[in-house]
Amino acid sequence: MGWKKSFETREKRINMLRDYLKKEAQNGSSPFIQKIVEDTKLPRSTVERYLSEYLLDEIESFNEGNLRKIKYIGVEK
């Protein structure tokens, strides 16, 4: 896979995660990592990496028991 295709795939996945988290936030839900993985069909390692590297400023992460929940807070400008 060339660098351009890799870049396009990464941007598509980041936008997919962002849209999914926005939709869940509008519903008043803070999904667990596993629910995000199941609903988006992305690998767990990819979801965790993208959340921690590219969406870190847009999310709030907290633990509920042993599980980590993600809350979308948006971009503060």
C-alpha cells in the first residue's frame, strides 16, 4: 500500500470514529471501547491508537469498573 492510500485510509477511519462518537454523544451515550470496535468493525488496536493519537483533544476517557468509556466532547476553539 502506498503512502497516499495509507493516508487516505487513516483519514477515513478517523472521520468514521469521530462521526460515530458524535452520534453516540447526541444520544447521551458514552460507549465502551469494545462497543466502538463492534459497531465500527475496526480492529481494537486501531481504535485505541486513533483515539489516543488523533482524537485525544476531542474525547474524554474514564474508567467504569475495569472498562474504559469514551465521551466525545468536541473540539474546543
